[in-house]
Amino acid sequence: MALNWSEVDDVLLRARGEYLEMPGLRLTPAQAQRLLGVDALAARSVIQTLVDAKFLRETPDGAFVRADSGRARY
């Protein structure tokens, strides 16, 4: 299912909200797809957008976490 721009914005906001609400959240693309209720392409697109915005980062095992998780804050 292709998403229109409005739906993409909604999914991006939902994804950010999930990560903000649960700071330790780590999701694989398949888990993000199920959580967000979108197809694989849309989930990958949302994840990539959040990585590009430096909100998420990929872990060595292929999961995605908040970019600031596990790092010292000064």
C-alpha cells in the first residue's frame, strides 16, 4: 500500500512518538512495520528518514534505536 504525503507525515510522527515515549525502544524494520501498520517499503522509508535526521541510528545487529541512546550526555 503506497502512502500519500499526509499519511507519511502521520507515520513519521507516530514513529518518533514511540521512540520518545520508550527511550530504550529498539526495532528491526519488520518490527517497525508491524508496530506502525505499514508495508515493508513504507517502514524502511520512515526509518531511513529518521536516520537521515539523526534521530535514529542502526545497531550492529540491524535494529534501530534513538541516536542519543547509550551515549553520555553532558
